[in-house]
Amino acid sequence: MAGRGALVVPLSVYVKGDSPVHRMPVGPKLALVVGFIVLATLLARTIPTAAIALAIALSGYAVARIPWKVAVSQLLGAVPLLAFIAIIQALTGKWELGITLFLQILASVIAATILTLTTRVSALMDTFDRMLAPLGKLGLPVSTISLAMSLTLRLIPLQVQAVREVLDARRARGASASVTAFGVPVIIRTIRRSRAMSDALLARGVGD
């Protein structure tokens, strides 16, 4: 069972469990998630097919036995951001494309976060290291690359969290709907987080 902290932190928190998804080896699990995202991107090109992809992704919560509060908190963070994308598409006259993208990207985000919810970061990095080991013979910085890949997965939910924080702040101030008022704070928070992470990595000697 997940602790109380896992229920209040929206995304990317490892949730302890003994589900089939938790027990699955990291390599096959990672391949399954990547394969799902690729297939969803290539095949889910209409509203019905994108809806099917989303339904499959949502079923992953049940299979992984993720607490419903954690699952709902993820959707509360992701939906506003993706709805914003859909609205932009609708304003250009491509409302069907907007809905399709909304469903398609949400399915992919859910798949990625299920991976992080059921897999420890250390296990992911070990898997990336083994996968990239042959490239190390060519002089490539395997450890740095695996760290970057792990951080990419970690930043997906953090970005959604930034959107949620902006929306909560706007509601608290009673601000009116505005694309600029929504987009600018999200961009600023993203840049600040990127700089903070960069400084932290440099302080630990990563990237020297």
C-alpha cells in the first residue's frame, strides 16, 4: 500500500505494491511502455482510436493497483494542460485534431507515469546503463545518458504539476481565462526548474 505522502504528491512517486506491473522486469516494462506510446502515436489518428488507446492506458491503473486518489490526481494535473492544446487546435478550426491529440497524448502520459509509479528511479537507471553499455565502448558517457533519460521521465509529471500549481494560483486570485496569463507562468516555472536542476547536477560534477 502507498503511504499517505504518495496520495498528496501528484505524479512520479513510486507506489509500493505487488501487482503484476510492479513485479515485471524493468526492461520488458520499459519496452512495453515505449511500444505503446509509439503505437498510440502512429495508429491513434482518429477520435475513436485515440479513445481506445486512452482506455487501454487507464486500465493500467487497475492492473498496477494504483490507489484511485493517486490516479485522479494525475488526471487533474494533465487534463488542463492537454485541454489547452486541444483548445488551441479548435481555435484554428481543427477541433477533431484537437480532441484526438488530447486523448492520444493523455494516454501516452498515463503510460509513462504508470512506469514511474511502479518502478524505482534507481532500477530505471540500472536498466538504461545495461542497455547503453555497448555504446560505452565507443566513448559515449553512458551514465550521463541514462541519467538524462531517467530525468526526462521524471520531468513529465513535474511539468504537469507546474500546470496544476498555476491553475490553483489563478483560481485563488479569481483571475479570468487568458492564454497569456496561463502560458507565461508555466514557461517561467519550467525555466526555473530546468536551471535549478542544471545547477544541482553541475554541483555534483555531472557534465564537467
